[in-house]
Amino acid sequence: MKTVKYAAVALLLTTVSSAFAAQAVNPADAQNLHKIGVVSATGATTLDGLEARLAAKAEAAGAKAYSITSANNNNKLSGTAVIYN
């Protein structure tokens, strides 16, 4: 029974937190948005990790959306994203 309760709480928290997270958009969709800045991230070991770091920085900057504009690999991944409101 406790497992079911914990699973329900985890699902609820995931749903609530994702409702406020910055969303990735493609460049075509970004043309309709207001650019508010650029964020960068370094030190990721996977592309998913890099995207997660950029998404977290976009959200921390108050962005509703972001579009990744670069990704580089020099033993550790780094990249940039334009953020939108």
C-alpha cells in the first residue's frame, strides 16, 4: 500500500514540475516567441545530460521555452541555447 502511495505522489510531483518547466522548441516555432537571452552549459557526458542542463538553466532564467543552438564535444559536452518568454 505504501508503494502505491509513493508512486502516486511521485507521479503527481512529476506532472506538476513538468507543467512549469521550460519546453524545447524547434527553430521554426521559436520565430513566434520573444527572445530573452542565451544560456550555456558545460561538463555533460551525454546529449540528454547536456539538454537537461540547458533546460534547467533556461527555467532558472525564467524562460518558457529554449532552442539549442550548439553542442560541442571536447571530452565533455558543452552547448548553448536561446531562451524565450
